[in-house]
Amino acid sequence: MFDGPGSAASAFAPTIRKRMDEHVKFIARLLHGEKMAALCREVGISRKTGYIGKLLQDLTTGAKTQKAQLGFNSNESL
């Protein structure tokens, strides 16, 4: 209903995709050992924002890992 061809959601989709790609690259660079302060300076964000992004990534990764360890499978029906 809200995501048709002429909707605002479809107009912002490329922008959202680009920002998500940038976020993934940022986290990947952190995981490869780059320093938070230098990376934040390069991309133009505060260290606080960088750490929040990393925290969110850690939380989602941890939740997925914990779910897998507990035997939850998103493909199973109830």
C-alpha cells in the first residue's frame, strides 16, 4: 500500500540502501582493525555515533548468534 512505484518509500530506497552499504563498510573496517577515531574522522561522524553504530551491530550479531545457539530457525513455522 505504501511502497508502490510512486510512493515516498520507493523514492528514498536508493538513499537508504546507500547508507546501509556505508554502515556495513564502516563496521567491516572496524572489524579489520582500523581505529575508531580515525575512521570516524574520515567519514565525518562523531566517535559517539561510531560507537553507537558498532553497538547496534554487536547487538544484532549477538542476537542472531544466541538465537542460533538456542535452536531457533526463522524458516520453521509455528
